[in-house]
Amino acid sequence: MDIHFLCAIYILWWRLHQSEGAACADAGTAIGTPLPWDNTNTMGNPGDRTPVLLYHTSWLATCCGVIVAWEMRAGQTGDIALHSWTLVNVGNGEATMKKINIAGGQTVRLDITDKAKQIPIEEGMAIGFVAETEDLVFYREDMDCAAPAGCEFDYMFDDFSAGVPAEYKTDDPYQFLTDGNIETPPLLREYAIRAIVKPGAKPLLSNLPATISIYEDAAVDDVIFEVAFSDEDEMQTLDIYTVDITPAETPEPFLIDATGKVKVNKLMTGNVGKQYAMNVEVFDGCLSEAKTLTINVITTLALPVLAAAIVMYDDAWKATCCGVVSSWQIRGALNGWLQLSTWTVDDAAARLATMSGSTTQFVDISTSDEVSIDIVNKAQQLPIQIGSAIGFAGVTVNSIRHREGVACDADCHEGYLQHDFGGALPAAFVAGVQWTFDTSGANLGVSKEFGVRAHVIPGEAPVIGNLPDTKTINFDAAVNDVVLDVDFTDANAKQTLTASIKTTNPTTTKFKIDSATGEVSVSEDVSATPYHYEITVEVSDGCLTASAVLTVDITPPPAATAAPTSASSSSSSDSDFWHSTMGYVVIGLAACLVLISLFMLIAFCLMCNFMSKFKPNAVPRREHNVDSHRRRRHRDMDEDYTAPGTPTPTPRTPRTLSPSQVNFKSSRSYQDGYRDALQAADREIARPPYLTTAHYSLYGPPPPKYPGGAGQW
């Protein structure tokens, strides 16, 4: 018997036994005994840590959904892990740990609002719990169970006082130590805990229904499609499978794996023109969704020539705002895959353009040739800026309609670039690569209008994840030492993010940032003051920006730790000046002035020495003038001259000089003698100008050396 047939039979059997369970009430269905638990006062011995699984019908799920709340009566504060279980000792679900903060003996309700922590549970599954440190949940047993009723033997438990075994984990079998039925004697117990279950979310097949075409020579295991499926309840385990394929064949022509990949299961030779309807279903254990994938088998000769790549740069197709493309409106001609793209036209005349981004979408015209492709996933929304152009290229077939010639109106234009590949799109035809197109509308002289347009909305702003923050570096940090790797993201994953330093306070160039990675590093010496900076980092996606502050504190050198005195500050400042360019200029000028002054001093000394040896006759000495004055004075004196303090002598007859005497006074020898006498005389200014011996000899005998008495010589 064919193995594929056996697989199909097993899948059908498994699906019949995995039908959707009973729906839980929207208001919530309780799993466990009802309140109150007034007489549940037992909590175990101090230090006990007892995992419990409650599998009596009172604690078994009666519907299919997720646990949105837990109610319990606890005796102390602590952490507790809550579980759902199958009845084969296999942990079939996830554990949710929740902090509880209560007073002893108080009833507690833990609402699980986070869908990521809501435990899925199916009809017939049990609930369980274990405290993280020591037992928290009250129970009653034996004699306390007489009234009211509610105690049962159907519970399993163990002892984790020494720690949790490695095998006690999700999706692994675990054999409990004992249960209430095999104890000696059997123990009746009722635990004060229950779970509230509500319906979960329905799983989704997001890209079905769809229609695709494959070649008749497609190889076995070729992936021809990938189904996208999801569930809002993140803890749900999703199963995707084929319900049936029509027309039915053995073996089945196509299979789908656990990840949603649809693969060829047998050769399609001879099936050209045949169409298959593959019904695919996704199941979360409670709810399911089914949709159809239509597959056409075609021959290679029947495939139209691959679409030309077109970039439309006329103003009608240029972006007038900055954002992301949220949807594409297309007028399709055939079903097929299409590459939709945004472009920067670098030089229209030279037919040069660079692709900014692209997304590959399937065009399905089975219901209408006017197709709207909504890009819900923000990570697939193409960024576009003012002035950018849009374009497309067929991946499988010519799928975009256009009009030209007589069918055109004012909307047709020649502002487009065109490239015919004549086969598959080359690997280099991707974002970031500049492309030279074969031709353009202007070269062809043909106006066209293409059935495609893009809808642009504002994108998401970038997010800086680890700022504001403060970092400390040492004063001797080297250039390129990393201060911080700034973490930035954008929900629009196709955006190109650029980081920059917007401002620094105080202004500095000591730091730099890698625009692509966000790495902030040292760019120059940081040992000089100041030692505190606030760096504003900005991240841009081309449209929107985000900024945050990075504070950098620099540990100063040891000498700079204490506040400098005014003298040390002045000394440091003077030292800095004399080691600057201006300081060197001043030092040079001062040296030149010193040398010039030295040369002038030497020249002055030499000149003085020379002048001391040169005595011109034309310049009389000062004492000559004094002598001349004295000569004039004595020449004019009367012979009866009386020295001061001398008694007035008896008048006498003036002496009459003979002609020979007169001639003698006029002679040169007389004059020379008179001059020599004057030079030999005492020249103290304070003494009266008494006559000298030389002078007195002309008038009479000299006076005695010592006066004989008052008024006498």
C-alpha cells in the first residue's frame, strides 16, 4: 500500500479526533470546586514544596479556551507556578508564574490579562500548581471533608523540598510520586483553587485564498507557496495541514509542512491545464480556520514573456510626501507574482536609477482585475520620500495592464524607464543597486499609462532604546574607545536609519558616532577640561527623527581632582600660553629686541672711546672761560684794590706806569705768565678771588704768610 495513502488516512483520522471542543462561556467557565473555602485551613508543613495535579472531574476542563484568571485561598505571600495538564502525566501546556501579595487566609483572584501568559486548555485537561518556595494554597482533608462535600481522592502530588527535577517541564512526561488513591489509608482532599476559562482567539490564514501557477516540469519537493498563519493567543500550539485536494489523486499532488510551505509531491507531466483546489486548515486545539489554495499547471511554452521592469518618474507617479507605502492599487492582466518597488531616479536622460526598496506580492484577479494589496506588516512597508518614483517588475508573468497610442489620454506620459530581461529577474536587481535601463519613454517616443499606484501614509518614528543614559570614561581614554552603542530601531524595518550627534553641551569635537551602527566613541584627547558633556543623539529614517541625551562624565587626572588655586591656575595658564604659537612669537620678538639693544650698547661704548681721544681746539674748556673772566676782572682793577676785611689804607697817589711797563703788560710773555698763575690758583668757588703771588708781584711786595694782626698783612 502506498505510504502517501497511509499518511492521508492517518491525517484524516487525526483530524476527526481533533475536532473543535465545546466552546467556553464568554463570561468564563470555572474549573474546580465553588467558593467558599471557609474550612480549608491546612497548608502543609513549613518548608514543604508540593506540586499538585488535580484530575477529578471537578477540576477537569469542560470546554476549550484559555485560562484568563485563577482563584485561590492562600496562607502567605509568595510566587506560584500554574499549569494545565493532560491525564497521561505529560505537561501539555505552559506554566505561568505570577507574584501574589495577600494576607493569610484571604481569597485571591489573579487575572491574567497578558495574552502571552494565558494558558491554553482543552476539554478534559486537568489543572495543577506548585509554589516557588513553600506551599501557599490551603486544602482540607479527612474529617474536615464530611461537610460540605467536595473532597476527592483524585489528585497527584510529589515533594520538591529538595528542588525541582529536571524532567518536570513543559511537554515532557513526568511521573508523580503518589496520589490520593494509593496512599495508606487513601487521603480525601479538596484544594482551594480553581481556574476561569474563556474562549481563545481564532487562528488565521492571512494570505489565503490565493491562486498560483506552476510549470509541468516542477520537481518533487519544489516549494511553490508558503502559507502564513498566526494566532493572537501566543501560547497556543498551531497545527497546519491539508484537509483535502480536489481532484483527489494518489499520491496527493501537493503537501504542506508544519511551517506552511506547500511542496510538489509528484511530477505534473501530462497535467498541463489542470487546476487543483487545495483546502488548508490551521488548528490551535480549540478553534480552526480553513481556506483554499488554487494551483494551475502550465507549460513553459505557454508562459508569457516575463514582464519588463518599469520605473515611472513622471510627476503623477512621484511621491509628494514622506512616509511608507501601506497599499498598492493594481489593474491586473493575469495572476502572478509581482515585484513592487520604490526608486530614486539619478539621471533620467542617462536612464540611471537606484532601487530604494522592494516587496514581492501575488496578484490575484480571479474576482476582479482591480486588485488592492494591503501591506499590513509594517516590516514590509516600503519607505518613500518626496520626489521618489515607483516601479514594478513581473516575477512570473506580465500582470500589469497599460495603455498607449490611441487609447491614451492626458494621463499618458513618456516619463518612464524600461528594461526587458527576457527571463528571470537577475540577482542584482535589488534595493541599493543602481541600474542602467535599456530605454525610456522619451527614447521610444511612446506615451504610456500603467495600471499601478501606491498609497503612502506616515511611517513610524525611530525609537532609541537605551537613552537617556550616563556613561563615565577615564581621562586617558584613547581615540576610538567606545563610550556606548546606541540601540535604535524602527517598526518600518525597511527604513534606512541614520544616527548623528545633533548637539553637544558644551560644544566639543571630542566624540563621534557611527551613523550606521550608532557607536559613540572618543575622537580626540579628553584629558583637558571640561569633564562633563551632554550629547544629543538623533536618529532619522529619512522622514521622522528621534533624539535622546547621552551624558558623558570624564574622570579627571589626579592633579585635576582638587580645585586648583588661583596661583596654580595662573601658572597653568601661563605655561599653556608660552607653549602656544603666539607664545613662541613673543619669545622670538623679545630675543630680537635683546640682541638689538646689546649691539646698540656696544656701538655706543665704541663711539665714546673714540670721542675721548679726539679734542678739537675750537672748543674751549670751561675753566678757560673762568680764567678769562678773572683776567678781565684783575685787568680792570685799580692798584688801590683792598682785600675785604682790611683797614682802609692811607690814600696815595696812583702809580704811573712807564711806557715800557705798559708794553710789558701787553706782551705775550706777560699774558702767558698770567694764565699760568691763574691755572695754578685754588679754584674752590666758596673762596673769594684773592690775588695770587703772581698777580701781586705786579703791584708790590707779597703780604706776609701769616697776618700780624687785625687789619694788617
